[in-house]
Amino acid sequence: MLVLPSIIAIAFYLAALILVVGVAGKILQYARTPAPLKIPTTPAPTTRSGTILRLAREVVYFESLFKASKWTWLFGWIFHAALVVALIGHLRYFTEPAWWPAALVQGIALWVGLAMLVGLGGLWARRIFVDRVRYISAPSDHLMLALLVIIAGSGVFMRLFLPTDIVELKIFTLGLVRFDWQTIPVDAILLLHIVSALALMAIFPFSKLLHVPGLFFSPTRNQADDPRERRHLPRWTPIEDRSASASMPDVPAEPSKDSR
């Protein structure tokens, strides 16, 4: 019987389509949104290479969050780092032969899952017990955290107490990639793990989780602090005004009377 595998396969294709099209549409929207003002968060780099380095530190290190709240940074960084490692590890189910980084992290998969739960626990506790964060938290925020906890928790549970048939599961996932549907292990905890992941994929383009691509389009992060050296022109500025601005020499600002 391929009824259940067919349902899971169709749900997978729909969730993947929503994820890809939705995220691509949002990225296109972000790219087309003009930035009328020069508003980098200071202190900010004054060169383009410095701005790229700043974005890299935000992506890898969460620099601004570290400066704002050490506890939020700690739990957030633990969760995101563990999530990246977990996603890399799951690539082995969709590649044959398995990609070597995916095979490399299998030995620490359990610890990665536990780290995800620790990070999520800290972030969820923050939304419950910190007054100012609880005030601005919407039900959708708790839904995202609940789905992530279910995904990580079910994965850890399978590792510790109820391992599934990995060989049969990989045959099924490779079948999804090759459009050749195969049977799937009928384990309730595995189905919960998969359905929760598919739900998260479908919700992702419409949630606050879009801070992942949105970071790269934030003018407070991707702009250089060079308003004196380079005039910032919004995208709607007429072409003739752009040409006139480009031909104007840079004139240093006149000192005020108070500074003389």
C-alpha cells in the first residue's frame, strides 16, 4: 500500500513549493524595497568591504544580539548553530552516496538535538517570563517555537528510545528526489517528526522566521557609514538628477558658528 507514502510525498512537494516560491517572492520584495535614507546603525564601517565583514559577523556570531542581551544571544546562538548542523546531517537522506559533511556529523547527532532543545527552551522561557517580550509575543511566535520543539524532541526521542528503520527511510526520501515513491516506516513518532517539519516549511515564508534572508536587506546593517563621501540617492531619483549628482564635486561641510 502506497497510500501513506503518497500522502507524505504530495505534502512534501507542496511544502517545498510553498517554501521556495514564498521565500523567493519575499527576497524579491526586499530587493525592490527602496531605502530612502542612509541609516546604518552606528558605529558602522565606512567601506563596502567593512559592511560585508559586519554582515558576516552578524550571520556567524550574532554580534548585535550579543551586545544587546547576553542570555538571549547564548540560547539563540546554541539553537541556530545546532540547527545548521542538524540540517547538514539530514542531507544524507537525500544524497547517495551521502555527502561527507553529512556523514561526519552523525556521531554527534544526539548532542545536536539536545542542544537545539536547550536553545529553544531558553528562547521560549524568555517569551513567557520576560514581561516586555511577553507583551509583544503573538500566538504565532509560540507556534513556531512549538513546532521546532516537536521536531527536535521527536528526533531526540527516536535516537534514544524508538529508532526507526533508517534504510527504509532513506529509500523513501531518495524516492522523493527521484519522483519514485517508495514505502515509508509506519512509526508514529517518525510521522510526527516529518509532518511537523513539513508544516514548518509551509509556514516559513509567512512568519518571523524570514529574518534569515531579511538580515541581508536591512539598511541598518548593509549600508556603509559614508554620507559625506557618497550621496545616498533613493531608487526613485530621476536619472538626470543622478547624473548631476555624480558630476558634482564633494564639498566639505561648513563648520557651524558654535564649532569655530
